[in-house]
Amino acid sequence: NLLVEEWGGKYQCQEISAKKGIGVHDLLDKVLLEADMLDLKANPNRRATGTIIESSLDKGRGYVSTVLVANGTLKVGDIVLAGTSWGRVKAMFNERNANIKSAAPAEPAIILGLNGAPTAGDQFHVIETEQEAREIANKREQLQREQGLRTQKRLTLGDISHRIARGEFHELNVIVKGDTDGSVEALSDSFIKLSTEKVQVNVVNKAVGQISENDVMLASASDAVIVGFQVRPSA
């Protein structure tokens, strides 16, 4: 439970209104005070680390990721690894969409060059070589597939027989592809919530990007329906 200072707790509280500009300066002062009390520091002279805020697929620029640098300095040309995605930073933009060459600690940046769309909340790291980044990304992807297979619910022949006898065997497998991570997550959650006692909806795979041949093969193997949100087939 969180208890603010006014009620005897240790957490600061500040009433603000961004629309009217009320309390914004007080909020910033309290943030700086808290950072000073917690001795929060960052070293700009090291390889960058931080967090993925959002990822999307832009038709003209490819995969676009918004990041927040937590430590170090992120520069154009750095090799970035985030989740199962990696790549060399080809271009960087600030919050005003102006071209920049680097981003220091606590600065947001939009980066181009990753080979995929990492999930919001993933930690990113600057890796020394492309080979190392590729190997780590491949290992993570393999682990994700193995975990998915272990956690995926499988029906036995006995289960199918009993459900057919009761007239309750109705199951829909869905593959979700979208243009942004937020859209994919929202669609997946909506499909799962559509499940009823008679119809079970399973999201067997979800990802950002175009509908690929691998998606079609997976749909064929799992008797799934592919749902694409603002994306097209790759071929």
C-alpha cells in the first residue's frame, strides 16, 4: 500500500493540472528532490541501457522504437538489443521529431534500425558486436518458443471425445498481427475476453509486423485464423 507524506507515509504527492499549468513546477521540484535523496545518478560515458516505451511498424521507415535512456549515452551507429529484436541505430529523433546524433541519460529518443518491434517495457542494451547481439536475440527467441510450447494448453483424445459427446467441442485459435505493440496487445486481450463456456478463444501467436509465410504455416498447423490490424501479407 502507498501512503503519502500528508498521511504519515513516505511518498510525496502533488496536485497538478497540465491543462491549466497548475503545480507542474512544484512537481518537477519534488522529482528533483526525490532523485537527490535517493542519490540517483547515471554515467554518460558508458554503453547505453534503458527501456522501450513503444514500438511500431512504419511503412516508410520500417520498425520504429521509442526508448528512454536510463544510463550511458545512446548514439547513432550503436548496436542495440531489446528482447528478441536487434539492429544498428540508423537514425535518431527527439520528441519534436528533430534529427539527433545522441541521447543522454533520462532523455527519450525515437530510433530506427531494429529488425523487429520489441515489446513495451523491454530493457535495451548496447552490444559491442552484431554477432553477439544476433546470438543473444536468437537464444531469447528460442526460449520464448519453448516456453510457449510448455504453457500451451493441449487437448487429449479423451477430452475431445467427452466434449464432442456433450456437444461442447468448439475452439477457435487466433494469430494476431498488427502495426504497433499496443494494438496487438489490445486485440489479443479482446479476443481472449470473447471466450465463453461453449467457445474457447486461444491466441496462439501475436506479434508486430506483416503477415508472413511462417504465420500462414503456423495457422495451417494449428487450425488458426489470422487477424491483421493495419498490416498486409509480406508476399
